Amino acid sequence: MTSIRLRQVSKTFGDKTVIPPLDLEIAGGEFVVFVGPSGCGKSTLLRLIAGLEEISGGTIEIDGRDVSQAPPAERGLAMVFQSYALYPHMSVAENIGFPLKMAGVPKAAIAGKVAEAANRLNLTELLERRPSQLSGGQRQRVAIGRAIVRAPKAFLFDEPLSNLDAALRAGMRIEIAELHRQLGTTMIYVTHDQVEAMTMADTIVVLNKGRIEQIGSPLEIYNTPANLFVAQFIGSPTMNILRGPAADALGAPVIGIRPEHLAIVPAAGNGTDDGLPGIAALSEHLGSDTFVHVRLNEGATVNARVTGEFRIDRGAPVVVVPERAHLHRFTANGEALRI
Amino acid sequence: MVVSARHRTLSALTTGFVLVFFVAFCVFPFLWMLDTAFKPAAEVFSTAPTLWIASPTFSNFRAVVLESPFLIYFGNSLIVAGVSTILTVSLSVFASYAMSRWSYLSVTQIVTGGLIVSQMIPGVLLLIPLYVLIRNMGLLSTYAALVIVYCTFMVPLASFMLKGFFDAVPRELEEAAAMDGCSRLGFILRILLPVTLPGLMATAVFAFIAAWNEFMFGYVLINDDARRTLTPGIMLFKGSHQTDWGSLTAASVLAAVPVALGFVYVQRFLITGLTAGAVKG
Amino acid sequence: MTTMDMATGSIASRPQAGIGRAARRVLWPSARVRAACAFLAPVAVLVAALIAVPLAGVLWQSLHHASLIDAAVGGFAGLDNFRMVLDDEHFVPALTHTLVWTVLSVAGEYACGLATALALAQPFRGRALVRGLIILPWVIPIAIAGVNWAWLLNPDYGVLNAWLVRMGVLAAPFDWLGRSETALITVTLVNVWRSFPFYTISLLAALTSIPDDLYEAAALDGAGIVRRFFVITLPHLRPVSLTLIVIHIIWTAINFDFIWVMTQGGPLDATETLPILIYRYAMQEFDVGLACALATLSMAAMAMLFLVQALLVRAREAR
């Protein structure tokens, strides 16, 4: 159960600061997901931990040992890359056995461990193939095999599923989560896909411009976003934001409401005062749900999630009613207001 | 392309005519060379030469191989071109790695600039100082003289070509190797070179052909028949009073074989080599 | 459990880095620089010692008296060597030969290269084979090409003369390489034969990179096949062509091998070009100073050509 601790770790490229000094502690056995928009520094942070990039300041400790200066191989971590980075001139067996060979493990022992890893990942039939003869999902499994074979202290995943098609991605997500459950090893997983973050993580670290915006369990992050950035980044479709008088009326300079916390009622004959009047615009019918876009009279456009059977004509006057209990209140500069 | 039927016929005809003409233009000298090589002396020295060989013979080849220094020249060329190629490629691998991975370092940029400039300096202009240098080193008429010179002139080309192949190897592969406990040298030897093997071979063949074909330095720096390479050797062959054209063409055929074989291999890399600036006319 | 999210410390307020930390921050990049130096050193040393230093040597020697065989000859010559080169009765003919040889070679090579590239750009069966055959002359050593053309052109037994006589073009066999009227043009022709395939490959590469939809769009706009050639094909070939031509002007002008293999500058100096003259100064008259002065002049001309090309390219980019 390996813990990883970053203290005041920073990274600059020339005079450009990619990651201002940050602290982060990852407990042993945790599945941590770094999530954020592209360019937020999540991959850089992972590569700093891996030792593929040199840190510009601070220290990285793995199990209490300062590894800030250690080359990647000495950190005892394994990494799965976005492009899988399989060695194209080696067979699957040689790919999986390569880290062991580098570590000087005797041939017989390598064969045993490779067979074991292959068995776990359903690769036994493919051991003699070259990477070019494998499908994307199979390559991904070989990359994972190469990572698990040397029993690393922690796994690092750098957007491992982004090259797979949607169906495979869902399958691999489950496989990786299952792997984590079986091995119990610490895993750090980088993605820009919030669905992956929500479904796989024990802990989500939301990054933006090299800074940590929030750390928490998926539901914590979803239900109590620390600020406007997190609120809008997590959740699909994105949270609706109200400003100005409409927000003031609801008790904060900025109000966030998730689409599922809005109800739509016809405008005519509705006497309630907490509704926001507007005009129905586009309706997106997904089958199970319908997303109705409503242009509010005060200017903003909001998106409401209603049932799949819901029908409303474009241009019809409606009133949007937010659930009071699920309002997210923010200060003018985007920090969450906790009451 | 969108063309009318009439235009299409016309353009096909023109294309056909141009190609037939140029193929004949390009191939005929070789054909005639091959033809002469198999002719007995009586047919070679005929005032009414024909493509048809009345009594084909291997006697020219036999004469060249057994009764002339051809085999010595051939062996010298093999040694010089082979050693230069190995040395050129070995040095270029490291330079190209630096150029490919550390192109942002000023030391790399300086060396790269130097290589580009040096690639433009023609050998004739350096003939005298190089001759003097080699003479002062006591290396005249040695293999080493040609190997050193050929390496120098081929290293820039080989480096740019290899850099192109190395650039195509994803960085993640190197990072994966680093995670797996591979040192930089280990990565180059265990991953980079095997992965780029076809490109490496193409570069080597280009270097070999260039060394094999070189004439001037071989002519000037070697004065000892025992060390003479093939291209000056063949020219001296011709110069000896009564030219034996049968033997000369036979020698030419044999000398052309290695480059022709190499060429078959590199043909598909020609365009790549060209864009890397690695091919000189 | 993950804790802390203090991400706000600015660089200025960062706690003082320890000595070890500061040292490391310097050490890592410098290790990379050291590795780069080690990787580049052999190549750099080789090129510096055998190209840069000799190049400087040529410039220096051009201002000095020196002999290849007589160590007693020496001393500063000022511009004497240059004056002697320019006053040499061989100089002007050699310059003229160089110009004729270069201009005709490059023009012929370009014409042949363009024709074959356009033809090879058409799709047809066996294209790879035809391309291979056309490239053949360029792969074979110059020495072999030269020797075998000398055989084809041989006045007594050469097949070309025999055929020309049989076809009635010539009354009697002609010694193309042995007569001063035709030697230079013959050598030029053989040079075209040997060098044009390089143009073919380069132009073919450029041609195949022209997207088809450009032609289709032009055809839809009503441009005929000839017009399409001038409006689309030629402009696309211009940058490659410029580079090809400039490079070949230089390579041809300073080419030594070809002429030496075929005629050694003869007959009666009819094919003596500047590189041949450099060789003669150095290796036959052993006058290093003269040879270096001529080499320096050639280099200056070359540098000017590069400059002109650079200016042309820049002018076009500015446009």
C-alpha cells in the first residue's frame, strides 16, 4: 500500500509556469483520478510523479522516501500510456517481460510471470503476436500487462482509454476498476473525461491551470463543488449558471443549478413566484431523458432535464422552477458559499 | 483528373512516347555494356557491331577476374565502402538521436547548422588541404585515408536521414522504456535501432553507394595499386594504351552489381531520403 | 485519504530551496547537455577537422606561396595568386567551358527531368519498374558511366557511330570525344544522361503532393488540360525547381569526376573547366597557392549564388 506525497512541487518550462507549487497526498491503495480540461497540467503532474519530467521545485516522496532525483525506473512505478507505447518489434510476451528483463530477472522466472499476467488479462492466446497484429483493446491490455508484471508500487495511467471507441472504453473502464479491486495497488489515473473520473475514482483531483481546484470523492465533487470551475467542469450537461437579479433573488451573486434540478411548467395560469419565466427553445430527445433549452426573459439560457416523454413546442412560453434544496451558491469571484 | 476522352488518348500517347524514349535512353548504355561483356574479342572489335552475340563467352569476365587487378580493386572498394558505412552510421546514430530529441539545445543547433553548411561544401575545393592533411598524417595510399574522408562527407547526409526516421518514433516509446528501467543507451540499442531498422538499412545503403561510387578522392589519395579502389581502377584500366573493351565492360558489369542490388533495396526510401536532404546527385 | 489543496503559493513566496535541491535543478539539464555533447562530439570533430579547418586552410593558402613538393617555397603572396590565376591564358577558356557545361547540363537535365516526372505521374501498370529503369543511370558510378559512354562513342568500334553511319546521318564515324569541336557538348550530353533522374525523383515527389481536388476544382471552373498545367502544376513545382536548379548549378560547376573520367580536360583543353584547372594547378603543377586561389574564387561565386537564391526565396515569401 504505497502512499505518494507531493510537497510544494512545481514545474516551469523556461519562464512559463505550468504547475505552481502544490501539495498533494495520495493514500495507499487509493484510486485517484486527475481530471481537468486539456492544458490543465494533469499529464505534467503525472509525468513529474513518474520522473519523466524533472520537477522545478519541491519534493516527491513515495512511501516516505524522497524520489525527487530518482530516475523513473527507480521509483518503482509502472505507467500505461495513451498510445500504449508497445515496442513494435517485440512479441506480446517480450513486451510484457521487458521490464523484468531490464531488472535482471532470470529467464524462467520471467516466463512464469508473463504467463500469469497474460492469463489474468486474457492474452495467453496472443503471446506470440506483434503489437501491430492486435486490436486497440488488446494493445491496451498488453500495456497493462507490462505494467502489472513487475508488481509496481503504484500504477500511473495517462489517458489510457482515449484511443478506444466508445463501446470498448466502457468495457476497459470496468476491467481497470476490477484490476484495482483485485490488486489493491495505488493507482493514479489521468483523464479529461469526467465520466471516467466519476465512475472509476475513489478520489478525484480537479485541476485547472496547474492548480488543484478541489479534491474529493466523486459525489462530494458533484454535490458540493468548491467553486464555479469545478461546478461547471463536472456534470453533463453542464450546470446552469445564473447571475444578476435572477441570482440575487435566489440568495447569492452567482447561482448554479444542475439540469436535473429544474422543472418546467407551462407559463399560462401559473401563479408561483419562484419560477423563472422564459421561452422554450431546442429540445434534445435522448429517449430516457429530454433536455429542454429555455431562453429566460432575463437573458440567460438554461438547460433542464425532464422525462423522455416530455414534449414542448419551440417558442412556447414556460416557467422554469429550480429545486431550492439543490441550488449551488457562489460568490462573485466563483468560490462556493457554504451555509 | 478530369479530362475528355480525346485528351486522355492524347496524353496517354504522349506519356507512352516519352517513357519509351527515356527508358531506351537510360537503359541502352547498360544493355550495350552487358552485351559487350559477353562478346568475344572478334565481335567486340567489329566495325559493324550488333546487339546479337554470335558466340557468347565468359572469357572477358574470366580475364578480368583472373588476369587483372580487378579483384584487388573490388576487395579494396568493399573494405573502404563497408568500413566507411559502418563508421558513418554508428557516428550518425548518436548525432541524429541528439538532433531528434534535443533539437532545442543550443549545442545541437550549432552542430546541426555546421552539418548543413558542410553539406554544401564541394569536395574538389577541399582537395588540396585534405591531400596535404592526409599526407602529413602519413596516410596516403591507405584505407584509412579514404574511410576518414568518406565518413566526413557522408555523416551530414546520414545524420539528417536518420533524424527523419528517429523523429517518427513516438516519444512515449522512450518514456515507456525509461519506466521499464532502460537507460538511454539501452533505449537506443534495444528499442530505437530495431524499430527503425529499415531506415537504418536504407541510410547504410545510401552511404555505401556513395562510397562505392566516389572517384576523385580515391584517385588522388591512393597511389598504390594494392590499395586502389574500383572507380579509379576502372578508369586506369581504360587509360592503358590499347583498351580492351571486352574486359572493361565486364569489369563495369561486376562493379555495378553491388550498387544495383543496394538500389533495389533503397528504391522505396528514395523519396524519404530526398526530403531529408540526404541524397546528393 | 487525500488531503490539502494548497495550490496558491506563488513562486516568490516559496520556501527557500535547500542546497541539494538547488544543485539538482542545475544538474539535471546539464546532464542532458553533457549527453548531447558526447553524442554530437564525434561528428562535430570530424566535420570541423576535415571540412571547416581545410576550408580555412584554402583561404589562408590562397594568400601564400606554397608548393606540394618543394617545402622551401613559402611566404606571404598577397593577391599574387589571384592575379596569376586571372592572367592565366587557361582561365578565361576554362571559365567559358564551365559556364557552357553548367548551363547546358542544368537546362537539359531539367527538361528531361520534367518530361519524365510528368509522364511518371500518370497512373499505369509497371510504373515502379519504369521509374527504376529511368533512375538507373544516376545510381551507377560516374567512372563506369563515363567509361561505357566512351565505348558507345568510340570512333572505330562504337555502336552509336556505326548506327549513325548506317542510317546515313554521318558519312563516316566521328570521334565525338576526341575532337575539340564536339568534346564539351558530348560530355555535357552524357552528364545530362547521368544526372537528370535526380530531377525526375524530386519533381515526381512534388507532383504527387499536389492534391487531386485542385485539378478537379480547376476542371469544374472550365480550365483545360493545358491551362491546368500552367496554373496549377508549374506553380507547385516552382520551389522544388528553384532549389534543384541552384543546387545543380553548383554541383555541376564544381564537378570534377565526370570530365576527368571521360576526357581529362582534353582534347587540347577543349573540356577544361575550373575544377579541372584546380586539379592541374595542384596535382600537376604542384602550386598550392594557385589552386587555393582558384578554389577561393569558385567558393565566392558559389556563396553568391546561394545568396541570390536566399534573396529570391525571401522575396517570394514576402509576396
